[in-house]
Amino acid sequence: VQLQASGGGLVQAGGSMRLSCAASGTTFGLNAVGWYRQAPGKQREVVARISSDRTSDYADAVKGRFTISRDIRGNTLYLQMNSLKPEDTAIYYCNLIKRTGQYWGQGTMVTVSS
């Protein structure tokens, strides 16, 4: 199982960006999935998740600005990020939890300039 995150880069504050996470060797299906981030000098934190019962939840810091989704075929996970702020700067990781274990993407860097 491999997860490949992409879509990061440099954006100005107030801008938008969409991250993608492609799964190989498996699909996201109806398993619990999520996006996490780790800013320099800080611990990894949850950004957004979709549970196995399809409910979504978001960190307070991103509510109303970020949207997590997955495509109908279950191969790709997305994170749409709007109204980006400098404090959103971090490495973003996608995550998949299956019965066989927990899997992480390699991370994609998002830098928001002020």
C-alpha cells in the first residue's frame, strides 16, 4: 500500500490550493481517511477526517475554509483549502486506516506567504 500526496507549493495568504492523495495497492473505499499537518517545531495534528461511517470532522482552525473529499472510485483523497493563512504553512500528510493497519503518505509542503 502506498499513498502519494501532491499539490503543495507556495501561495499567498487568501489564496486557494487543492491537495491530492493517490492510493496504490489499495483504495480508500469506505475506510477512515484524513489529512494531517506538521508545522516546523510542532507536533503533527489532524486537519480533517472522514470516518468509516462517512461523517467528516475538521480542526477548529480550518472549519469553513477546508473541505475533505474522495472521488467516487475511492482512489484519490482531496483537501480543498481556501482562504489560506500563513499559519496553515506545514507539511500535509494523508492518512488511511484499514483493518490491516494505518498508512501515511510522504507529505507535501504548503507554504502560505503573508
